Amino acid sequence: MTNPKEFYTETIEIRESELKKIKTELLRSSILRLLVFTLGLIGIYGSLDDFKMMLILIFITLTLFIYLVFRHNKLLYKKKLLIALIDRNILELQVLERKFKNLPNGSEFQDPNHFYSHDIDLFGRGSFFQYINRTALAEGAECLSQLLLENDTANIQKKQEAIEDLSKRQLWQQDFSATASLLKTEVSTAFIAEWLTGYKRFIPNWWGIFAKVFAFVSTVLVFAYFLDLISGYFVGGWFFLGVTISGRFLKNVNSLSSDTSKILSTFNQFQQLLSKIESETFTSELLKEKRAAVSTAQNKASWIIKKFARNLDALDQRNNMLFGILGNGFFLWDIQQSLGIEKWIEAYGEQVPKWFETIIFFDAYNSLGNFTFNHPNYVFPEITSNKTILDAKNAGHPLLDPATMVSNDFKINSEEFFIITGANMAGKSTFLRTVSLLIIMGNMGLPVCATRLNYSPIKLITSMRTADSLTDDESYFFSELKRLKFIVERIKFDNYFIILDEILKGTNSTDKALGSRKFVEKLVDSNSTGIIATHDLSLCEIAEELPEVKNYYFDAQIIRDDLYFDYKFKEGICRNMNASFLLKKMKIVE
């Protein structure tokens, strides 16, 4: 079993050594570029009296210099990638120490009307999303949020296998995520997909043959000129003919160039991400399926997208004024590149959304694999289909510090309802959130904070945090009633695990006791399963009448004039409350 802390520490050392070498190569590259540029200028200056030799030296100098710039940029990219990898491992060490509240918290994904997202610290500061999220793409973060919210009980074992598979590929995960983190895009993948599927061609195919013939003739004429076989005026006339022909398509090409310049970096980077997916040999069925969507023996998406990226990059060269003028005058550059782009869109445009979805899937699932790697002591739930919904041994909340966390054993069967009582701060709400996360993580295929969990998959629905709404002119009590109605309506059509925390708080104690009792009776009559936490001890009496209802509690004791909690889940009813004691202890009352 790999120790995460040791792995990250060793990886930082290796990457820093590689970074040092790259910095040395970059220094040499800079010196070499300066040397080539200087020698080229000297040579060009020395050949001012020989026009043809000067042109040859300009061509050689520019060609060599452009190659060196390209090579230097590749080294710069490697440097950025190594820095991103080092930062990633430093981050993981910090998260292992529970320092993660500076990370994106996903608050934009909060939804008070969702089945459970508003109640259990799924999003926001200090949330589960903030703890596990390592996505590098905005679409990846959204995909991860949907995995947390989908409430889906299908194919759990398939998900487990995929997550476990990724957890064993930490270096691959990091390389993929670091590469994705360097992606800077002006537009979303959704915009690109829509643009590709809606694109209308403006260059007929026969222009491709014409442009190639024109470029060939241009090459022959230029060589003939250097061999003194034809006049420069003839070459100049041919050049202006090319500029005139290119000008016919200038408006459409400008529009295409404007659109493609926004997506060029996306395709360049996504090509690398696809290549990483294609080159990895996965063992789990789900990951194999995702890989097959972008890679077959005859058709690799990375190669296809790389070809398209080259076309986009080639068209983008027109923005270099000198190259754009010469290229269009002699080679009809805009026409050739635009036609290549249009043919590619026609052939592959409809497949691009599927390739994007695969990249986004891996970006999201890498977070799940990373979480699994960081928690080698967590266990994957044993998926069952019997009467027991949850049978947990040493279950705890993953956001609690393992050094101080108190774990609990519990077992709840289908159609059972637990009523949990306990003093303030004794652990009721934490337990409810622990059970909620066990279900969510179980449905996602994640390992859970426990030494054993037998789990019969079920969907989750909660009511723990209700707020009034001034904008909708709703009272707290009415908002709570709407939430309870939401639960009652949903359980008519599907099977849910229901978690409630102190319902009907917005009314008087007598009304609350009566209403809570009737609501629990309704849930039991509907054969529901769940847990309700309450301070109302009278509600516990229902267990004497309904065998499906069982009482449990979290205790608080006053020892040596101090309040003590053991945070243990116990059978029975809590008789020790602490509000009066705390009021006196804090000198609020006498």
C-alpha cells in the first residue's frame, strides 16, 4: 500500500530535479538564438551588394531562427508543466494536513431545491466538493458536481472498478491534470461543439486543386527568376494575381480566422489530453469504454484533432503581415488552409462533442481516483441486495481529522426509521451528515470512511436546513412545509433514504410534537427508511407503538463541572441535555 505523503514528497524531489535541467536547457537555447540572429544579420549586411545571396541568407536565417523559437517554446512548455506538477504535489501534501479551504468550493453548484445538496455541506467553504475537487477544466468541475448530485444507484460496482483503476495511476492522473491546467481557452467546449455543427462552407472543393496548381507554378517561377530565366516583372505580376484571387475570399476567411483563433489553443491542448487517454491501458470496463470512444485501431481522435490544430495554426500564420502577403500572393495560403479546415469540419465536426465529453469525464473522475489514493484505509462498500440498507463498522465523516474523529457502528434495515435524540453538540448532526455521505459516496462508487460497509443501494433525500425567503415572501415554517411536501411527493414514485433534522421548528412545541409524530407515522406507513434527529423526547414514544421505529441517542455528561461528549451512537433515549448548563457555564444566566 503506497503511502500518499511519501509519494508526494518523492515526486516533488524528482520534478524539481527535472525542472533544474530544463532551466539549463532554456539558458542554452536563448544563447543559441541570439548567436544565430547575430550571425544572420552580419551575413545579410555583408551581402547587400548581392541581392540574390541576401535573399537566400534572409531565408536561411529566418528558417533557422523560427525553428529555434519553436524549440524554445517547447522547452518553456515543459517548464510550465513541471511547475504545475510540483504545485500539484505540494497541494496534496497540504490537503493531507486538512488545509484545503483556499481551493474552489463549488458554491455555484448549490441548489436549495435539490434532494440533499443544501443540507450536508456538499458545496461551499469547507465542503466535501472543496476537499475532493482536483479538476483542471471548468467543465470538469461541473461534471464532478453532477456526479455528486445525480443520486444514481445504477452500475455502482462498475464505477468502483473505474475509480480503483485510476487510483493506481497517480502519475498518469497528475500528468493529465497538469496538462489540462495549462489550457487557456476563450470559449467553452459547448460553444465549440455548437460552432462546428452549425458551420457553413464557403469554398468549393475544386478550389483546392486550383490552389495547389497555382502554388506549384509560383514555385517554378521563383526558381526560374533566381536562374535568370524570366524577368522579375513577370514574377511580380503573378504575385499580384494571387493577391487578387485571395482577396475574393477575404471577408469569409477573416470571419473564419476570427472564430478559429478563439479555439486554436483548445484543440492544441485537447489533442494532448486525448493522446494521454489513448496511450494508457486501463483495466476497468468503464474506463475501457471511455477510451474506446476516442481511440480505435483505424481512428485515433488525438491524431485527427492534431491535424485540425495544424490547419488552424497554419491559417493563424496569416496574421504575420509579411507571411500573410507572400503566402497568399504565391500559394493562395488562405484558400488552401480554409478549405482544409472546412473538409475536416465536414468529416469530424459531429464527433468532437463526444471527444470533449471523454476528456471532461476523465478530468472529473481523476478527482475520485485521487481521493481514493489519498485514503488507502477507506473501503469500497460491499454492494448487496438484501433487507439491510446500511451495515457500517467504524464509520466516520471524511472531513473530520482522523486523529480525533470518533467512529461508530450502526445497522439500519429497509423500512426502519431511527429517531435520534441527544444534547446540543453531542454529534447528532455530524452523524446525519456522515450517513448522508456514506450513501452519496456509495452511489458514486467511492470508498468510504469505514472499516466495513455493506450497502444496498438507495437514493437520498434530506431536510436539514430550511431557510425563509424574503424575496418569495415565505416564512420559515412555510418553507419547511414545502420541503416536507417535496419529500412526500417523491417517495410515492421511488425508494429513498430519508434524513430529517429537527422538523417543524417554525411552530410551538405542542404543535411541533403532534405534527412531527403524524409525519413520522406517514413515512412509516409508506414503508420508507430513514433517520430523524430531534430534541423532542415525546416523539420517541412512537417506538412503543410502531416496531419499525427505533430510538438511538448521543450522550453528554457533566464531569468535574465540565461538559464531556463521547460522540458514540447508542441505543435508547437521551436524558441528559446541556442548554441550561452551558448558559451558566458561559455566564449568560445565573
